[in-house]
Amino acid sequence: MGNLIKLHHLNNSNTDSLEEMPLGIGKLTCLQTLSNFVVGKDSGSRLPELKLLTYLRGTLHISKLENVTDIGDAKEAQLDVKENLRELLLQWTRSTDGSSSWKAETEMGVLDMLKPHKNLEQFGICGYGGTKFPTWLGDCSFSNLVTLKFKDCGVCTTLPSVGQLSSLKHLTVRGMSRVKSLGSEFYGNDSPIPFPCLETLRFENMQEWEDWIPLRSDQGVEGFPKLRELHIISCSKLQGTFPEHLPALEMLVIEGSLCKFEIGGCKKVVWRSATDHLGSQNSVVCRDTSNQVFLAGPLKPRLPKLEELKINDMKEQTYMWKSHNELLQDICSLRRLTIRSCPKLQSLVAEEEKDQQQQLCELSCRLEYLILSCCEGLVKLPQSSLSLCSLREIGIYKCSSLVSFPEVALPSKLEKIHIGACDALKSLPEAWMCDTNSSLEILYIEGCRSLTYIAAVQLPSSLKNLQIHGCYNIKTLTVEEGIPSSSSSRYTSSILEHLSIVGCPSLTCIFSKNELPATLESLSVYKCSKLESIAERLDNNTSLETIGINFCENLKILPSGLHNLRQLREITIQRCGNLVSFPEGGLPCAKLSELRIFQCERLEALPKGLHNLTSLQELTIGGALPSLEEDGLPTNLHSLDIRGNMEIWKSMIERGRGFHRFSSLRHLTIDGCDDDMVSFPPEDKRLGTALPLPASLTDLEIGRFPNLERLSSSIVDLQNLTELCLRDCPKLKYFPEKGLPSSLLRLSILSCPLIEEKCRKDGGQYWDLLTHIPFVRIDDKWVFGELNRGRLAYAVVGLMLSYVSYVHELSYIH
């Protein structure tokens, strides 16, 4: 190792099992990067090896410092003269069986001698076994120090005086299990404003920490003026006060039993006076509060600007507030309230008083988002939750006992409701559906297995987006049985724009009147195996832009009037095994750009007039479909995908159409269409030459041709081809004699064993044909360059520049 005297960079950052550095590393005096220096035992590499490495810069991790037995070794390392180091981590490793000695005196001396240069920006100490920290650690000369971390320094009983570090922004203290109190020694004596720049402060797993003593508040001295985040996690004995004034605080995290405060593992919070507050704190999370109800008493005087409150894991609480007045006081500044994993919760307040509803509407303030999750004991949504007039969004998730909602109108500003995995929910209130003042625009219901319909008569008149997913027993969205015609006529006022129904196997029709709202723009139906009808007619649905019908095995016919949908851009009909025919009139020509018809085995004919779809750019057809009409396909396609359909494939070939007519075609996929084809492209039997492919092609995929043996030479002429994929062609063994197109950027070969063998690096016949291609993947393994979008984009740009240069030369010649 010592012979590599000109070595500049040694990156061994991911070598956790390394026991020690090789001897002689101290001779590498040009070294600038050394990620991890591992101290060896006995005669192994020692700290003095670092002495002459004066050019070290960036990050240095010194590990296994427990192997240092001589304090003088630490001094010889001369870290204090390495002015280019920016990040330093000093780590001692402890034996998990507890057999190793702490050697406290030695380790205190070692750390004292490892004082870094004042230019250091990030510093960490891990596993240190001394009983106290050196005095230099809080020295104000470290004016560049931004990040400081202490981890598992389990013998120290106090923290160093780091409050006077003028640039410190991030401080983490973890696993210091013998610290019982934080006081003046933590803040430092020389700083008029302790922690003047600190932004994030994290305490974690401080098992004996009991008191946090604020600094001289009676003298008007306040610290932490810029603190944005305070995390206190798993500090199970903490019960003292906190700093009284934190003007910049945005997130307080108390995990365990205090409060995103997330404070973790804390049993109790004591507020010393009614005037204690946390400035502009706006996020609080409560977790695992066990028997301590931190919400007892008003929050307003303590958290006057609180915007987000999360209450988690309150196992015994049946309510959160004693009265509506307390609720209103505590949520006056809230924008978001989340209650999660409270299995016995029955209501937000102790008593649901009917005469309070109007008062709630008048007094509620800013609450916009209400989330209830995993509250298994909740049978009926509390009426108070729907009486907060500022609400914009409600989410109810995994409340397995929830049967119904209050039969009251929705808050006037409510725009979105998401209900998920509420298996017992049987119905939604009719008051929601008939409210003419409703602002509800989005309704998303998933995994509610007891629901059989959404509305008796009509959907909310303001609803624009409806998604129903995984509701196994829904048969229709509206029933309208036994409803007077004057009432049912209100349905026509619907302004629904987007409808998605997924995984509802009992659905037989979408709306009982068998018609869709006239305003509908997109319709998606997926895995509704009993669906018999989408609608009877679509003549009035002139706003429809996309239709997707997938895995609806019982659907036999499509609605009439499909050809009148002037705005329709996309149609997908896939795996509808009993679909017999498309309606008379064919498809709309004006704007249809994407069409997919796949695996509809009983379809008797493709839509009429495909060749007239002049706007069509993407076409996917496949499965057992009938052959094409005499006029064939539109020639303006950009993408053509033919899968598993020999009839369509052969009709294109045998009628001499080929692909050369598709002058704009860029993407072509031919998959499983010809069991007899030996060469691709196949021969034109009239001319005895291979059918030409469009010169515009950029992507070509060929798959599932069991007897294909060779690619014909016409492939080489595709000078715009950038991607070629060959898949599941077990007999393919010949590339064109002229090789592959020089424009190729990516080649994929999968399950083509004969050609794969010829593309092997060690002696493969076609290896040399691949070396110009930036990305080659064979048998699901990268041969050249694992695909990186940035690199591919770079290659594409290079190709474009070459093309532009070529065009410029041609124009100059002419």
C-alpha cells in the first residue's frame, strides 16, 4: 500500500467489515480523500499514520477508536492542522456481550487529543465511553460548525456546552442514557443568546432524562430564536417544562406519550402556568398517550397558532373533548385534525347535543381537513364532525364498525370525501345527495363491502368526480325504485365529469335509468364481471373524451350513438369475452387518437370505417378478433401494436398492403401473429423481396414467433430506429448480413437462446455488431450500460445533433 505514493483518492465508505487499515497508509502523502480510517489492534495501523496526510479534505470517518491504548497516538494524528476537512465522525465500537471495558480515562484523553481544525462544518461522536466531554467541544472558535451529533455516549452524565456555537443549525443527541437534566451547562456561559442559529433539535432514547430547565427566563434571556423543529422521542422519564418562547417553531414531535411536539416514550407533560406557550408552533402529533390525556384543558393559551393536530394510539378514550365549547376553543386555529388508532372512540365530544349543531356552525373557525382512521369502535360518525362549516375534506379509513353517517347536510364548503375500508357501512345519507347548497366535488369510496348502492335517487348535484373501488356488493350507483317521477327527474341536474368503477363484481348496471350524465368526460370500468350494460344510448354524452372498459366478461353490447361523440379521444375495450359487436355507425372520426381493442373473443366484427379515422395515432388490436375490412387501417398512425391475431397480420401481408404506407409510423409491435414466419419482415410473394418497413420507425418490437430464424436486410435501412426488442423467438439465429442499424441506442433480447449465444462477449459471432449500441440487455441482464434515462437522453441529443449537421450539409450541397 505504501508504494502508491501518488494516490489522491481512496473511497472505502462501504466497508463495515474492515478490521483495520493496511500498514503503510501513512506514506500516501498525496491522499486527499480517505472515507474511513479503521484503527487496528496491537501492531496494526494506528492513528499516527494520519500525521503526514495533511492534504485530506471533505469527509473523514475514524472508526474502532476503542483500539487506541496510547493517548499520545491521538495527539500524533494532528487533526487540528487538517484545515480542509469539513466533516468528521469519531466512532468507538462496543461489544454486544458487554465484556469490553469502558476505559473511561483513556477515552477521555483520546477525544481531548483529537480536536479538529476550526474549519470543520459537521462533527459526530459515536460510542464514546468517557464520563465527560473535553472543554474544546463547545468552544466558540468553531464558528463554521453547522451540524453536531452525539450517539450512544452512554457514560456521560452531562452534555457539552454547545449553546455558544454561533453557526450550529442541527443538533442530535441520541442514546445518552445517564443524562438526567439539561440546564445552564448545556447553554454555555458566554453566549448572550444560546443557540442563536439552531433550526433542528432532536433528543432520542434518553432513558433517564427527567428535567429540562429553561435558561434564566426571569432575566429575559431566551434561547433558540430560530428553532423550527423539536423532536423528543423515547424519553420516558421527562416531565419538566420546556423553553417557554420558541418564536420560529413549526414542528414539535413528541413520540410516545407527549405531543408533531412528536415526543416519544414520554409519560407526562407538565405545563407550569396557563401562560406557557410555544410561539408560532403549527404542527403537533400525539402518540401512545396511554392513560395521560394531554388534551385535558384548553390548548388555545398554550398553542395559539397550532395548525395541525394528530392524535394517535389513545387506547381507552371514548371521546376527545368534554363539550362542544372545549372542542371549539382547541380547534380555533387548526387547519388539519387527524385521529388515528383510537379503538374505543365513539365521538369527538362527550355528549352529542342536538341543539349545539347550529352553534358549531356559527363558531367553528379554520378546520379544513378531518381524518379519522383505525377507530374500530366508531359505529356512527359524530354529528359534530359534520357541523364544522369550514371543512373542505373528510377522510374516514378502516373504521370497521362504522354503519352510517348522520342524516344531516354536508358542511357548505366541503369539497372532498374519501371513505376507505369501512366494511360495515351500509348506506350514505340521502341528505348528502339532495342538498342543493352542497359544494362536494370529489367522492372516493373503496373497500366498503356492505354498500349495495350509492344513492337512492341522485348523486349530489355538485359532484364532479366519483370513484368506486373494491365495493364487492354494489349492484348499481342509483336505485330509484319506488321513487315518484317528479323526484327522479332531479337526476338530470348532475354535473358529473369523471367516473371510475374498479373491482365491483356484483355491479350489473351503472345507473338504474341506464343512461350516463350528459356532462361526463371520462368513464373507466375495470373488473366488473357481472356488468351487463354501460348505458342504452350515448347520444346525449357529447362531452365524453375517454372510455375504458376492461375485464367486463358479461358485457355483450356497447351503447348506440358512439359515433356521435365528437370530443372522444380515447377508447379502450379489453378482455370483454362476451362482447359481440360495436354499434352501427362505427366510431367518431373527429378527435379519436387512441384505440385499443384486445382479447374480445366473441367480437364478430371490428368497428366499421377504421380507415376513415384520420386523427387516429395509436392503435392496439389483438387476441381473437375478426380480419380487417378491405380498406384496412388508417395510414396516419404513429403507433401500431398487433398482438396474437394472425388474421389481421396476414390480411395486411397477403393483400400487399405491408407497412410502407404508414409514413408517420414510429412505434411498431408485432407479437404472436404468425407461427409459420421464418424471416422478418416477411417476403412480398409478388416481388420476391422483403416487405419494406416505414423509414420513420424509431421503435420495433418482435415477439412470440416460434419459427422465426432471421431478420432480413431491410432492417438495416431503418436509419431512425433507436430501439429494437426481440422476444420469445426460440429459433432466431441470424442477424442481417449488413449488421444492425447504426442509429440503435438500445437492444433487448429475451428468450431467444440461439441468437443470445451468438451475442456472447467471449467468441460470439455477433459480439462486434453490438459494441456501438449504448444499452444492450440480453436474457434480462445488462451487457452494456444499465439503462439510465439521463445517459439515454444524452445519446439521443447526440444523434439529433448529428442529424441536424447532416441536413445542414445537404442543404449546403444543394
